[in-house]
Amino acid sequence: MTMTTTPITGVDFVMFPTRNLAAAVEFYGTILGLPCSVHMPERGFAEFEAGSLTLNVAMTEKFPMGYHPNPNPVALHVDDVAAARQKLSGRGLNFEGDTFDTGVCHMAFFSDPDGNALMLHHRYAQRATLT
């Protein structure tokens, strides 16, 4: 593999489509407990801060892309998957199956009210990387 340069310096946000902005704001703000940095219901979107990544929930039917929930989970980092899962379950979050242990990380899968896939994630061992 050859190394190339890129003008890309990071990820600004990840967009999650919603058909019910109020339900999405409740889920990301109250259930997950993420700080809301922008809430513009008149424009059909809100943004929540998850560490260095902004999660944007938007009424995407107003955009050229339409409404298509993301079936591929976005991994939200936590320090302890079991503790975070217990806390969020107490707030009414339903997880899909047991916590999965890959031998390198723990993952607990769930979805938002629109069916966008998410997971709690914690890497507890070094992963092999390309050199």
C-alpha cells in the first residue's frame, strides 16, 4: 500500500435521518444524555456532541438524499460498556442481544427511534494496525 496525502483532516459530523425530530431530540439528549449544541426545529435538525464527533439528526426528506436509516452502527466510545449499558437501560434504552466481546473490544448494539444503528464500544486491547 502506498501512502498518499489527503486534504481531509477529520470528520465534522455524522448525520442520522429522522422523521420525528422531537423524538430524536428526546432520545439523543435525554436517553443518551448527550449535550445538544444546536436545535433548529424550524430547519428540521439538531446536533449533539459525542466527544470529538457531532451527531446531527435531520429531517432528511427535505434533502435530496431522502430518508434512509443507517443500518451500520456508529460506535460510541464508553470507558465501561457494562456500566454504560446498565445506566442507559435504566433510562429505557433497549439493547439488541448481549454485549459482544471480540477479543479486542466490547460492543453493545441498539438503535435510535428511527432505526439508525448505534453501539456502545470500548477497546480493551491493542489492535493490529498497518505499518
